[in-house]
Amino acid sequence: MIKLSDWEQSGKYFDYKGHRIFCRSAGEPRAPVLLLIHGFPTSSWDWEALWRPLSRDFRVLALDMIGSGFSDKPVDYDYHIFDQADLSEYFLREQNVGRYHVLAHDYGDTVAQELIARQTEPGTRPRLQTACFLNGGLFPETHRPLLIQRLMLTPLAPLLVRLISKASFTATMNKLFSTPLEPDMLEAFWTLFSHNDGKAVMPRLLQYIPQRRINRSRWVNAIVNTSLPLKVINGAADPISGLHMTERYRELVPRPKITLLDNIGHYPQVEAPVAVMEAYYLFLRKNGFMA
């Protein structure tokens, strides 16, 4: 495991709308670009187990989205998926990226759906070549948020924010995995979540749940109608977006490409990084992007 202190020290910060955003890059400058988009309530460090293997074949880019990880977490900010997609495109332009692939997870899946939707719209932007989704709420009707997430969208949110502790946070995180996490992994997740008083912005970040409902047509149509190669790699035991989500994906998405990982929870890149790599590389080879 890459130590969290090493992860931060190897990264950089850039300015976005007056806020500091943490980012990392690795790999050969001329290699194909792979943008990793993390989920909620974690950060780019979610990808640490895949980072070194992927960087052998890609120029790998990742950031902590605003409100997450080591990036700024302003309380008075409109945390919208549209803005997180703007941030991703801004980052790509700053890195002089013309073409790229996406590997996304959870909240990041919705950001990726928005990036796909923009590919057919007017304007000059980096061109997306493929998208691969790990467990996430691609369809609002199949998303099963935890009770604490639902309550954070009610008037109880201010009280609940004050009640979040390291113990309650780590207990909730463990529910998302098929087996309990190692203490050092839980410690790192908590450090990143609590950095810059992260719990204060949880209610605002969780607005992505109603945003998914409001923008369902745009974001679902993006993956139903795109000509881009798509892939789903799914931890089937995930209570939030597991097997039930992939069943809906098969119903709606033409020629669905799905790899199910039995007995794996919501974070397959953490629980089963080797299986994720194998499935992802097979997808790329079948679509002519790897030898």
C-alpha cells in the first residue's frame, strides 16, 4: 500500500475558482492518458492499489474533486456534478490532454456520464475514447443509499454532521466491503475525509443524489446512446450499487459489457485490484486500445 503521506508528497495543487485542488500524475508523458475519477466520500487515494500497475501503460491522472480528500472543502459552494465535470475538463486542459480514457467509481461514475454527454455538444474539449465504470449509481432508480446518506438530505443534517466520529465513519465504511478493512486503510480513509473539516460539506456533496434524479434523462441517455466503448466492473455484493444495478444496465444499455466480481463490495479497486486490472485490460484489448 502506498502510504498516505507519500501519496500527498508526490502530488501537486492547482487553482480552480480560487480553491486549491490536489492532483497526481504518473507514467510516460506520451503514453495514452487515463483519468481516474474517485467516489464519495473518499478521494483519489482510492486508486492507490492500481496506481503503479496502470502507470506502466498509461499517463495516469487523478485529482481530489473539490470537497474531497486533500482539496479545498468550502462550505458555501454549489457542489454540482456539472461543476465537478468542469473541474475534470479544466484539469485535462491544464495537462495538455487531447484524448483520454476514463476509469470511474461511485460519484465519479456520474461525473463520467456528464463527460460522455458533453462529447456530442458544441465546443472544444478533450476527446473521450472509452469509459469504464466501477460500482456506482448509473441509474437513480437502482441506487440504494445508506440510511445516513438519506438522513443527510433532511433537516436533521446539521445535527448528524456534529455526530460523525471516526468510529461511526469507519463502521459505515466497513459495511461497504465484503470483509473488514485493515486498520491502516480505515485510518487513511478517515484522515482524508476529515481533512479540512470534510464532514461539514457532506450535506452539500450529497446533493448528487437528487441531481441524479433531476438529470436522469441526460445522464442515462449519455450511456445508452453513446458510440464510445463502455465497460462495467462491478462488485456484486455491494448493497448500494451491486448486482441489482447491473441488471438494470443490461436492460437499458445496448450490447452491455459487464464483469461481475462475486463476493466483492462497493470498492472493487480496493478489495480486488488484480481482478479489476484483468477485466479492464481485457476490455481495452478487445476494443483495440492495447496490444
